[in-house]
Amino acid sequence: MNEVLRAALQESGHTFESIAERIGVDPKTPARWLRDDRVPQPRHRAAAARLLGRDIADIWPDKPRRQEPIWFRPWQEIEAEAVLLRSYEPLVFPGLLQTEAYARAVLTRGGLLPPQDIARHVATRMARQTILTREKNPPRFTAVVDESVLRRPVGGPATMREQLTALVTAAEADHVRIQVVPSTVGAYAGLNGPFVLATAVDHQMACYLDNPLKGTVVTDTDEMAAILNAWENVRAEALSHWQSVDLISEVAQTWT
């Protein structure tokens, strides 16, 4: 039995029924979480931990040793379960579309990671990409990037040519859409920074906001509404999927 969860319920004054009502699940579901082998879905886990005033790791500790940073794990689980992912990047290509060489260049030149940790972070990023190539139910993925990303010499010409060619190949999949905001666009909502929106099978949504030190998972209704508005803004400024693919192909030829 999960004794930490049982104690947290007693200390907080919550019941299985009150937790279920606040999270929006069947009343019987939280009772099942008392079994040590039953772990809630990531968004339910995070919501329950907040209600109980505990850290997620205290109630549902990670048993296997994992490679990704602790602060990134909640989002990685949300990402893996999503049926729809929408990503906007003004500075680099989304991690789910980066080649290994490009990812290594971004992480190396960023200057925030010790050299001994870079290979581990690159491996984690490459492993995440399998959600787009899995045979069963890959998420629909739309990525919008600023045109400047296509022209920034990350890793040198060979790395950029390989990266842009990989984008064109990825765009051939029915569930992947790539759009570019052209450089002729002036100020738009995307200049405020990158974000990723994830939608689960039950239509619940979460957002990931990145910063130089670590990312933040957002689920607040008002904050989500603001981010969705920003998404609609950047999509409205972007070229169509195939117009974007043509542009990416053209820019790829310039990286020689």
C-alpha cells in the first residue's frame, strides 16, 4: 500500500471523494492509487500532490533511475501521453525535431550544462523523439518556428543543412505539420517566447514554458487561455505547411 498517500490524505483532511471531485475523475479512481503499483496519470498526479500539499516525488517516487532532469519529468510524461502537441519556437528548432548534431550544438554552446552532462541530455532528447515515429497512435504535432531559426548557424553549415533536410523529411508524415513565420512579419505574439501545448485524450491541456534554467508546466485556466491566444496569433502569421516546406528546402541549399 502507498502509506505516504494514506498519511497525506489524513493530514490534509481530504477524502478520496473530495480529491476526485477537485481533479475531475471517477470517485473510485483515487482509492485505487493506494495500491503501490497504481500510479495516476501525470496531470492527475500533479493535481493531487498540490491538493495534498506534498511533492509528487514524495508520494510517487521514481523507482528506476532516469536520465532526464527531475524538473523535466512531469512534462516528459505529459508529452508522451498527448494526442496533440503544438509547439512554437522563435530561436531554435523544437527538441522533437532536432537532429543529434543540432541538439549537441545547442546544448554545448548554451553554456549552462557541464561538459560531462551534454551527452546524457542529447540522448534524452533523441529518445523523446520516438513518440513521433512510433507505429501506434503518434500524436499530431504542429511546429511553428520563426524564419530566423532556419538561418541561424547553429553547429555550422553541415549541421544546418542536415537539420533542414531532416525537417523536410519529417514534414512528409501525415501527423506532422511545420510552419514558418516569415521574416517580413513585424511584431507578433511569438516574440514573447517559446511554448508547447499538449492535449490529452480526455481533452485536458497543459503548457510547457522554457527558460534558461528550467521549464515550467502550466495548467491554470486563465494562463492557458492566454497561451492559446498566442498560439492562434503565431499560426495566423505563419506560412502554410507546404509553403513552409518549400522555404525550408530553399534555405537548406544555402547551407554549403
